[in-house]
Amino acid sequence: MGNFLPGSLSDDEDESAVALNEKKDKKDPLAKRCDNCSTLGGSAGALNLSACARCGLVVYCSKACQKAHWKSSHKQYCVPKADQVPQHQNPELTRKNSTSTAATDGEECRICLEALNDASVTTLQCSHTFHETCMVELRKYKLKQVCPLCRAPLPPGPEKQFEEAIRLFIKVHRLIKRGVATWSTLPAQAQGDLDEAFTGLRAAAEQGLADAQHTLGEFYMTGLILAQDDKEAARWFTKAANQGHDVAQYFLGFFFEEGRGVAQNNKEAARLYKMAAAQGFAKAQNNLGTLYLEGRGVGQSNLVAAQWYKKAADQGHAEAQYSLGTRFFHGHGVAQSYSEAARWYSKGAEQGNADAQCNLGYLFKEGWGVEQSDTEAYRWWKKAADQGNADGQNNLGNLFREGSGVAQSYEKAALCYRKSADQGQMDAQFHYGHLCCRGDGVTQSYEEAARWYRCAAEQGKVEAQVALGVQFTSGLGVPQSYEEAAFWYRKAAEQGHVKSQFDLGCLSKMGCGVEQSDVEACQWWKKAAEQGHAAGQNNLGNSFRLGMGVAQSYKEAAFWYRKAAEQGHVNAQSDLGCLFKNGCGVEQSDVEAFRWWKKAADQGNAAGQNFLGNSFRLGMGVAQSYKEAAFWYRKAAEQGHVESQFELGCLFKKGCGVEQSDIEAFRWWKKAADQGDLDALRNCNCLYQEGRGVIEGPVFMTKFDPNIGQGRSLFE
């Protein structure tokens, strides 16, 4: 069953169709012939033809032919002369529309003798009205093509009308293809041909020819020649579909799926697609596969979806080949196979399917099912991008940004990203925003970065939501706002972005942009901690240790500190050492305490270095050594750790692990005192009063009070 819309026939096919339709029947349609054997009157076989005595409408060459014709068909059509409607022949009388008022209540079809139905009748040029189905059946018999009542020649059958209409339409279409005219500026003769083509097409459609009904439906659907009208299109598709026309069934199914011209109904769409698919129509098979894939109008089934995609793909349907490749890529309804995915993507890609080209490029990029090749990835992504495929343009931008398979170029990357971003591709919007933020390949602009980040963030791109949160936190390109920052961090956090969960916890802890809440802080830190975020685990450990936002529990604190410490989180290592030292939540162990403090100290953690100095000074968990104690105290003291500054001063005063020096003792105690350490202030005051270790008396020394604080480690 054909599709006769523009573009459906090649020029060669146009010529063939015209040649076919230009053949003329050279026989005289009014020549007298035997209605049984078709022997021409006056020929050697039949010098004289005799009419039926009952109706007088048919003629025979012999009694044998009359008997044979009576038994085969004439008996049911033979109408006595007295019952016949008077003949009204008028060559200028046009054929009545099938919905005319010719059929009135009480009249009957003189072929089947049943009541006429206005919805399914046809009126001939002679004004006699019959059922459409009766006329269709009558034309099938080898009878003279005349009215059964008055013997007036029948108008051309719907097939002939359709062929002639298409011939005229192709004739006009050639003018359009050659650029001689447009549909709205046709020459008078061409417009006349077009009007005649439409008249014939409608006549054939109204006589029940499925091809004509389908073609008329397409004209209404596309708005070609006729005013676009989905309801009329659906009406004609329905007529053709009910006769089993596969293309009409497909289009009507599409209308039900989209709710065009009919009420949206996926079940009805599936039913019609099944009818067309069963006849092997590839587009229907592909669309039916999609309905099964998505569970619309049918029970969801990856297996059945893959089966229908396979049927369409085997016929060369490019979209089905892409869809089948995707089934193999994910292993949905078929055994997972990257090589099979690549095979079907290749078939679709070679036919120009941009989605297949894009996915095939991805397989080459990753080396899945094909040999890894950035060059091949570039080639296929370029083909997709040249068709305007947004994903292909974004992927091409990635290659230029990374310099993979092509020479690295931020400028070309920016061009590709921008094309894709303008189509709403959120990954490209984020990448282009990042280039704007850094000034790579484009003019640096935090404002432009924020604009594109927002475009992507509003589509749910997590990285863009985080980046936008950072800009609102710092006030780069946007007014500084913790409220906006918290809003976007929450968007990302709710999608499981671990860093945003941690940051949102910190904002809740500080009450920045959100209401202060230790409980909220712990909830977000816990989400981050459960995903393995070390800082989140450490903060959760702190919360359990202090009982802030959660019930106090050293055991839980130790659990989360250990999680973070094992990932190398330095503060967690230091705090875990303290829990082991004090036996809080874990079995007391100076050795374990020393081990964790050493890990923290090796990373430069001042608290760990201080605790390590204590361990060496006191010989707890390790062999006692003032020298080692002094070494670690100095590292911490140089970072400003007040406890280590005080203890290092004590070691210099006593000469333990270092050469005795009141000057060095005073220097380190003064550093601690400047930070408010009262014991250090007292020791400095004592040295000052004794004149030991002080070369010049600073002015602030007069303010020292020997009674401030209680001695922690006096030098006497």
C-alpha cells in the first residue's frame, strides 16, 4: 500500500507512475457484448444478442450463456421492468456525494433489496443509489460496467480514479520540485490539475478505496493542498484502517498515542500498531516496541520491546536499530553485549541516525565492544553534531577541551558547547559556564558563568547546582547570599551529592542561610558520612563525642572517627588517639593512642604533634625520650600550638632533650603567653623578676601578675 505524499517517489518512479496511468483502454465501453462470455455482438460467434426477457438489461449470445449467467449471478440482480426506476441520464450531472439526500427513509438498494443507509451509499451519475459495498462487489464480476437499472455507463472505478488523481498530483509535484512554482503560486493549468486530482482522490476515498482514504488522511494531516485538520485526517485513517490498510493503521495509532484529532488512548494506539506491525510495517513495529518499553497501553516488557525493535531493525528501520542497540548496551530484554550494541548502532549510524552516531562514538571513546579510538569517537560525534544533535555537540566539546583525538582547543570546545547549550543540553550548559568562569576559550565572566550554571542547575545538573552554590557563597557574579547557596546545595544534596550534603550540614551548624540546627547538621553529615565522606565522618564523630544534635556516645564517636581516620583524615586520627588514651568508647591503649597520633603528626597536624610530644616526654605507649618530645613539641609550637610552646619552654628551662637555655625558655613561654596561656605568663613573670633569660625588659612585663593561673609545669 503506497504513500503518495511529496518526497515518497523518486523521479524515476514518477515517470513510471505517469506512464502506467497514461495507458488508455482502447475498447468501446458501450459496445454490445454477451454479459456471460463477453462475445462481441455482430462477430462470428454472436451475430445477434438477445436481451433478458425479465429485466431487459443484460444480453446473451445463446441460451446456454443465459442459463449460466442466471445461475452464477444475474438471478439476484434481475429486476422486472415494471419495478425499475425510470432512466435519468444526463452527461453533465455530477456524481452525488455518498452522504447526499438521495437515500431516504423507506428506499432500498435494488441490488441487495435491503434498506439504504445514508452513511454507506453511493449515487451514480444517473441518480440511482446503491450500497457502496454492493457496487464494489458488482465491479468484481465480469459484467459490463453499467448501472444495473438503467444501463448507463458507470463512472470510473475508485482504483482508476485514484490512479488518475495520483498521476495529476505527480504532474503538479514535478513543477514544485523543479522550482517552477510553489504550492501557493501554481499556474492556472496546474491548479486545475490539482483540483481535479483532489476531486478524484476524494471520489475514490468515498467509494471505499483504502489507498485513497489513507492518502486523503495524509493530506489533511500534513496540511498539503488541504487545510491541516487532524480530525478529518483521523476520520479518513479510520476508514482505511478498518479495511486493514497498514500505513493508515500506523498513522491512526500515532494519532491515538499523541492525542491528535482523537482522544489520547495508548491502548487503542497499541491495538492499531499491533495490526500494522503484524503486516510487517516497520514504523509500527518500532513504535509498538516503544510502548512495551515504557509500559504505555500494554504491560511493560523489555523482552517484547526488544522483539519488536528487532523486527523493525531487520527491515532497516534506523530508529529501531538505534533502540535495539540500546537494549543490548544495557542488557534490557536481551543478553548484555557491547559488541551487539555496536553492531546495531553502526547500522543506524550509517543511515544517518544522529542518536546512533552519538552512542557509537561513546563506545569508541570507552573501547566497549569496539577497539578504543578517540579518532573514531570524534568522527561519529562530528557526524551527529553536524546534524544538530546536542549530545554530539557536547561530546565533541569534551574532546576539544581534553585534546582527545583532536588538537586541544578551548576555543573550539566553547563553540561546540555553546551550540549544544543553546539547545538546552544541560551538560554543555555546565561546561560552557565553567569555561566562562575560568576564561578558557571565552572572555572570563563570573556573570556569564552563573547564568549558564543556573540553566543547567534548573534542569537538575548536580555539578551546576554545586557551582552555583559556591558562587552565591562567595558572591562571584551574583549577590552574596547564604540563603541562595543553601537552596542550591540542598538541591544537589537531595540528589545524593556528598560534598553538598557536607556543606549543607556546615551551614545548618552555623545557621548561615538556614535556621541554626545541630540536628539538621548531623542529619546531613550522616548522609555524607554514609557515602564515605571523611570530613562528614569526622564531624559526625565530633557530634557524638560532644552530644550535639545527637545523643552523646563515645562508642559512636570512635566508630566514625575510625572511618575518617582510616581515610587519612588528620583531625579524626588525632581525636581517635585521644579516645584511646582516655579509654572512651574503646579499650584504653596508650599504644593505639600513640599510633594514631603519629599518623596525624606525620601529616603536620599540630595537635597530633603535641600529643606525640607528650607521649615521648612521659613514655606513654612509647619509650621515654625528651629529645623526641622536644622534636615534636617544636613542630607543633612553630605552627602556633600554645600547649607545645609552653611545654617546649619547660624543656629548654630544664635542659631536657635540648641544651638548657633560659632565653629559649622565655621565648617560647612568651609566645604561649601572647596567646593567653596563664601558666606561660606566670613562668615568664618569674624569669623576669629573677632577671634570667630576659636581655631587655619589655614594657608589658610590668603588667605580669605572679598570681595569675595555677602552675601547670613550674621550672623550679
